[in-house]
Amino acid sequence: MDPACGTLIIPILIPFAFLLSIIDQNMGSALCLFKFMSFLLSLSSFYLVMANSNSTFSSYLQQPLCHDSESFALLQFKQSFLINEYASSNPSAYPKVATWKSHGEGKGSDCCTWDGVECDLETGHVIGLHLASSCLYGSINSSNTLFNLVHLRRLDLSDNYFNYSEIPFVVGQLSRLRSLNLSVSGFSGQIPSELSALSKLVFLDLSGNTDLSGNPLLKLPKSILRDLVQNLTHVKTLHLSDVDISSRIPHELANLSSLTSLHLRGCGLYGEFPMNIFQLPSLQYLSVRDNPDLIGYLPEFEEAIPLKMLYLSDTSFSGELPTSIGRLGSLTKLDFSSCNFTGFIPSSLGQLSRLSNLDLTGNQFSGPIPPSLANLTQLTVLSLADNQLSGQIPSCLMNLTKLTELYLQANSLEGPIPSSLFELVNLQQLSLFSNYFNGTVRIGLLSKLKNLTHLQLSDIGLSLLSYNSTNATFPKLNLLGLNRCNLTEFPDFLRDQDELMWLSLFGNGIRGPIPRWMWNISKETLQALDLSSNFLTGFDQLPVVLPWSRLYRLRLDSNMLEGLLPIPPPSTFQYSVSRNKLRGEIPPLICDMTSLILLDLSSNNLSGRIPPCLANFSQSLLVLNLRGNNFNGPIPETCTTPNDLRVIDLGENQFQDQLPRSLANCMMLEALSVGNNQIDDIFPFWLGALPHLMVLVLGSNRFHGAMGNWHTNFSFPKLRIIDLSYNMFMGDLPSEYFQNWDAMKLTEADELWYIQAHPTYQAPGFGLTFPYLYSLTMTNKGMQRFYEQVPDSFKAIDFSGNSFKGHIPTSIGNLKGLHLLNLGGNNLTGHIPSSLGNLTQLESLDLSQNQLSGEIPWQLTRITFLAFFNVSYNHLTGPIPQGQQFDTFPNASFEGNLGLCGGSLSRACRSSKAPPPTPIDSSSKQGSTNKFDRKFVLMGYGSGFVIGISLGSYLTSWKHEWFLETFGIRQRKWTRIERMGLRS
């Protein structure tokens, strides 16, 4: 008997043995004998049936062998790639094709048994290839034997690396395909139109094919997208995230009634999102985030919509959230962050009982936090940050016992922080900074939050009460921000923190030296430390090199630190210790800090010579600021190797000799300031070859000679601020330069920002960009002014206090973007050119202390924003123009010109006839956008440490009065010593 059949008969033999025992006990019964014989007959018939069907049953148990042609095709496919563990990002990735063997290699040659291969049980044809995360590396094209597998229904090559190959057009020949996954696999180029022929597709995923910077590699033209949508009528999953579509969403997409999942993240979509897509009857997952030009509005939702995930973040969706959003009872994740939604947060959100993640960050929601949110008991993440929410934090939020992350920062919340927040024992991240709370918070409450790792309480308007109990156990924090919390000493619980990565105590009232125990906290983990804007005086046992081996950001600005310069570890990329009282020379150990991106030692009492290494951190340094110290000697050779230097500020020191000619190699330089030194050189025309140079400050040195002729190779193409004041320049004003300084001809019309560098740090898992605002010291009226920030639209020429001669070139009138023009204290002759009336953006004009003659051109009355005007001590004659700003200038603006009359002077003109003022077009005044009367908000929180922070964040209002405050109105004469630039 066949063993298989015998196995099936065993259950029958068991009752048969039982019957034998019964018969043995009742042999005298004829009835029992009859029943026994009947049973034997039935058993015999059953056995015959089973025996006859045995061959059929055995064949059913045996799967057909793989077809030779398909086995060969798979082996050829395997041979076309290398196995590289870095080709797949999934931690569980492994090379599935490694076990594939040919017929001559013994057991396991049947391709239907190979890892990742699926065969049809009846025909033996390969119908599925599941090679996701298989470490495949190499290129693929239309001749690849993969495309000989014409019976394929499922193909998954995701999470491999096909080396920027284009998707082969022959994929369209796999007409039986129902599932195609080519995501995160390094495909590039245009998606072939043949893909739209795969009308049986139910699953299509081409997402995540990006370069190392996250830019899309695949492109899907509008026509092919439309064909896809029209032909794939059965598709349930359509994932095209990170594909460059750059078009409107076709309305036909709303006809895909079977669609359950639609992902279009980061596709460059624009136009209005078809509202009917929200109403698709089977749609469960929808993501169109990271399409900033995509506009849209939410519809009124119906009960039957099965949406579980809705991501609209970083789009331009707007309007109010409909109350009907509470009908989406299946929602588990809702992300509307960084959109333009307005109005109140609807209380109906509290009906979404399955919601685990709610993110409304970065909108314009106003009003109170709805108490109904306390009904969302499944929430683990709640983010309402960066809105306009007001009122108090509802104490009922303590019902959200599963909450792990709570973000309420950057709103207008007020009142006390409810102590019930500290009962949310599962909290890991809590951020409340930048609100208007009042009262106090006891630091000891933190001991209740055992799982807390991130805490941001900066700038919230209340005080933290210290807690020195030795019995309390505080959570081990990774991030702690306590900026402007009215602390007067270092919190004692910091002593036991050994896992901190970020610590910011900016803007408190902490006094005295930095205690010795601070050097022992989080030695192996601390990456960013900000102790700036306190009253720290020094260091208790300062180590030779600060002990934090992974530190990359250290800010000690604006304290009262004395002693020698602390040296951070070599890992540091941002070191700022400006506005202190540090002394001595820069230690040679600073040369080990080869990762430096930003170094700011300005406004201290440091002395000696600059270590040459500082000027040649070639691959990293972007900002070097040593202004306001006592450094001396020559400026070391700079940019001798390829570099990215953007800002060099060496002003207000005692540097001597010439400018190093190697500065011409700083091809990324945007701002150079060497004002207020003792540099003895001619005009550095060769700096005009720097393509990005915007700011050049050479004032108060010993530069001499003529500026020379303009040359096309040295044109200063981006220059917008130049200060040559208080030197010994001579000769004619450089007319050709004025003709070709194109950046000064532009009048920016929209948003105004500040001149700044953008140092960026890349660390494993995140990147950090912190705008560095460029500051400026300019000389005006014999006084040096320090401007902590400079609008990028501000354009200025200051040639005062030199020995320029000749006429004022009419070409200056082409520089229509100028806001400041100072030619005072020279030997200029001739008339004031009427072309200066074209400088309609000008707010400060100083032509004093020259030998100018003739009348004041009436065209200057066109300059309607002129806030400061000085032509004193010249040889001007005739009537002072009337009207507009000229009616506001004091006598001091015109004194020393015996031939002038009218206006505010006591001398009346002999003739009553004066040139009429030119009518002013009111539209030009309304349309001008350079009046500096708008407010600029620098993103971020103080100099604290939210990622994306700004180094000088505050609100500034620019008005005409800015010029009056900046440049003053007091008059005085230049002395001959000042003219020659010879100062002690």
C-alpha cells in the first residue's frame, strides 16, 4: 500500500479494532454478525476508491517544476547585479538572490523554491518577484532578462540601488502586472509612457527616488500622468511621492473609485486640489504634503468616508476647518502643519476618538484651545505650535494619558501653566516656549515626568523656582531650553544630567563664574551649549580644552567673562564669545578646531597676532569676526586654498601693512570689513573680481592714491555698500565705477531681509542652519556707528574725509537704489548735478565741506524720503528749493554758504521768484517699498536653540527716523588731520 494512502486508512482501522472486540463478546448473535459483514463490505469499497485516486492525489501534492526558460532568465538577472549591503537602507535587508542556483549546482535548482520567487501552482510560471531590500546594485535596461518573465503579476524591486537607471520602457510588456513597486531604488529620468498600458495594475509605487539632497530623480510629464489616471481604473494604491510632476492634479483622479491610498508628497504640484478626491468612497490614506504651491480647501465631509490618514502639511491649503471634520471617525493621523488655515480650532475634532497624531503647527488658528481635545484619549502626539492661540492651557488635557509629545510653543497663551501637565507621566517631549504665561513653576515638578527627554520652557514670561532636594530623581534629558526664565544661578539638578545633547540658558541673570561641576555634565553627549546674555564673570578651574568631546556649538556672548580665551574641542563648528572682557593672545590650540564654520571673538581685549591657521580653515570656515580687539601686525594670507568664507570682519584693531592679495581667492566672500586699522595700501581694485561681494568697508585707515580706472574683470558686480571714508584717497571720483555698480541701481520692491550668511551643519540624523546677521560699522560726521543688522536692500556710498577733487559725476544719478550718499569733507568743485534728483530712494545726502558752487538743483525736491541733508560749508548760491522735505531741514544743513538765501535761513532772497517745486506723483510715494517702515521678524527664538534659529532675533521697525538716529544731525568741520586720515 502507498504510504500516503495508508496514512489515510489509519483513522478507519481504529473503529474497526473496536468492533472486533464487540463481536468477540457476542459471537452468538446473528444480528451482530450481519452488521459486521456489512461494515467489512463498506470498508472494502472505500479502500478501492482510495487506491484508484492515489495517483491523482499524489500529483496534487507535488508542485510543478519551474520552466527552464524562466529559470535561466532569473539567473541572468541575478548575474547583472552586484551584491552591496549599502544598496538597501532597511536594517533587515539581505541578498535574496544569493541562494539562487542553476540545475548543475544540485539541490535547490527549482526556481519556484527560490527566495523571493512566486510561481503559479498549476502552470509553474513565475508570477511574482519579491526582491525588496535585496542589496542589489547596478544598472538595469530594457534588455534585461527580467522582462522575459511575461507571466509576472507582482514585481517588487524597492529599496535597492539601480544607479540612476531609467525605468525600462519594456515594463509595459508585462501586461499581467497587478502590482509594481520600484520605490526608493535610485531610478531617474522620465517615467515611460508605456507604464500607462498596465491597465490591470492595482498597486503602483514609484516614490522615494531622490538624490542625496532629497531632490526628485524621476519626472512624470502631465500628459503621461493623465494617461496613467485614465487607464489604471482598478488601481487601489498609487504612490508617486518625490516624483517631479510639476503640474496641476488631473480632475480624472477623482474618478478612481477603488483608490484606497494616494501619496503625492513633494511632487511640485500647483493649482487647486480637486475637492472631489476627499469624497472617494474607498480612500483611507491621503498625503499631498510638501507641495507649497498647491492650494485647496476642505469640503463638508460625509459620514461614510473611511479616511484613516490625512496629510496636507507644507501646502497652501487655507480657509477654516469645517465642523464636519468630526465625522471622520476612522482618522488616526491628521497633519495640517505649515498651511494657511485660519479661524478657531473646531471643537468637533474632539469626536475623532481614534486619533493618535494631531499636528496643526504653523497656521493662523486663533482663539482658545478647545477643551474637547481632552476626549482624544488615544493621542500620543499633539502639536498646536506657531499659531495665534490665546487663553489658558485647559487643565483637562491631563486626560490625555497616552501623550508622549506636546508642542504649544509660539502662541499667545497666558495664565499659569497648569500643574496637571506634570501628571502626564508618559510625556517625552514638552515645548511651551514663546508664550505669555505668568506666575512660577517649581523645577521639582519635573521629577514626576520620568520619561521626559526634551523640555523647552524658554521665553514664557514666568520664573522657575530652584529645587535643591537630594531625594528627587529628575529625568535624564536630551534637550533643555530655559532661556529668559529669570534664573540667577545654574539649576542644581544639572549636576546629575549625563545625557544632555542641547542646553540653553540664554538671557537669564546667572552671575559669577561658571562652576567647576559644569565641566563634568554630559561629557560624552553634549553637542550645543548656550550661556550667552548672562552676567558670567569667569571660569572655575578652566580646562585647557573644554571637555565635551562631541560639542559642535558653543555660545558665551554678552557676558562679563575675564581671563584667557577658552578653547572648545576640535569637534566645534560654531564658537561665539563676543562682547566679553577676555584678554591675551589666541592660543595655538585653536588651530586644532578644523571643523569651524563660524568664529566670533569680537568686542573683547584680545591682543597679539592672528594665528595664520584662522584664515585658512579652507573647507569649513564661513564667518570670521575678530572686530573690536587689539590684534596687530599684518593680516595673514587668507584663502590660499579653496574655501567658503562669506564674512571677514577685522575692523577696529591695529592691523598694519597691506591687504593680503590672497583675498582675491575668497570667491564666496560677501562682506569684508577692515575699517579702523592702520592698513597702508592703494585701493584694492582687484577685489572687484569677487562675484558675491556686497559689503566693502575700508574706512579709517591709510589707503591712498587714486581709485584708478574701472575694468570689466574687476567690476564689483554685487557691491551695495562701500565705505572709503577717512583715508587719503585723491584724484577724481570714479565715474566709470558709478556707471557699472549695477547692484546699486536696483530698487527691491517686496520683502526686505537682512544681509546674512547661512552656515549649515550636517550631523547624523539632522541638519542645522543658523542665519548669521552681518553687522556694520560706518563713519559718518566724524563718528563711527555700529549697526547690529543691515537690511539687504540698504545701499550706501561713503567717500567722506578724503581728498577727492573735480566734479561730482552725473553717473551717480544712475544708482537709483542708493539710500545713503556721503561725499563730504573732500575737495570737490563744480555744480551739484541735477541727476541726483533721480535718487528717489535716498534718505541721507551729505555734500558738506567741499568747494561746490552754483545753486542747489530744484530736482532734489523729488527725493521725498530724504531725512538728512547737508551741503554746509561750500560756495553755493541762490535760493534754497522749497517744498517737500526741504521745508524740514535746519539752518545747519546750509550754513557756511554765504550766497544761499531763503528757506530756513535768515537771509531772504532779493527776488520773490523761486523755482517752483516739482509736483510729486503720489503713486510713487505709495508704491515705494524701501522706506524701512515695515517690520522684519527674524525666525527662531532669541539665540536659543530651536533648529532653524537666528543669531540675532528680534523685531525692528525701520523708519526715516532710523537715519536721523543713525547719522545724527550735529554739524562740525573736518580738520586737515582728519582729511589726511592721520589719526593717533
